[in-house]
Amino acid sequence: MEDRYLFKAKTGNGYWTIGFLRCKDNKWYINNAGSPFAYEVRPDTICQCTGYMGIYEKDIFQCDDERYVIEWCDYSLCWEARAIGSSESISLGEFRPDEIVAIGNAIDNPELLEVEE
């Protein structure tokens, strides 16, 4: 939970940056840890770190939204959620029912499997 003071936001050129947030002269900046530079960021894209880590052991920010494909796993003999664009998966039982929203299926909507950048 020590990362809950981290923020991420998009810079003017559309790149995401992660670090510590500060405001100066009504402009928002993120200073990357260990870097002497601060990047001006768009205020509408600022997201705070939740202090929790996802299945990839990376920080989860309040604006993060991952899509999963539900598949049967013969190895663990249970249903698993595999994040799109990754081979890592997590047992479907790890999710609370209110965390799951079905947005379609891969047969009727193959575009849902496309990875966004």
C-alpha cells in the first residue's frame, strides 16, 4: 500500500507518465521518482494509485480498466479470467460478482479482443 501517493496522467503529447503529482501556477505536473524533471499533464487524465497490484504485479490506478476473456483451464480445473494481451490469468473466483460486467463474446464481437494502446 505504499504506492497510494503515486499518480499517472497523460502529457500533452498523449504519453502516460507515473510519479508524484504537484500543482504550480494552476498547472499540474508529475515528477517521476528519481528524475529531476517534472512533466506537465492534462488534469482530465489524472488517476491516483489504489495501492493494490493487479495480476501482473503492477500498480492499479483508479482509471484502469482491464478486459478479460473467460476460459476453462484444464490445469487448474476451473474457469479463469485471462487479460487481453497477456498469457497471465486469475481464477474467476477471485472476482466479486459486482466487479464483473459482460460486454460481449469473442465470437460475435471479435473486436473486443483487440489490444488498445
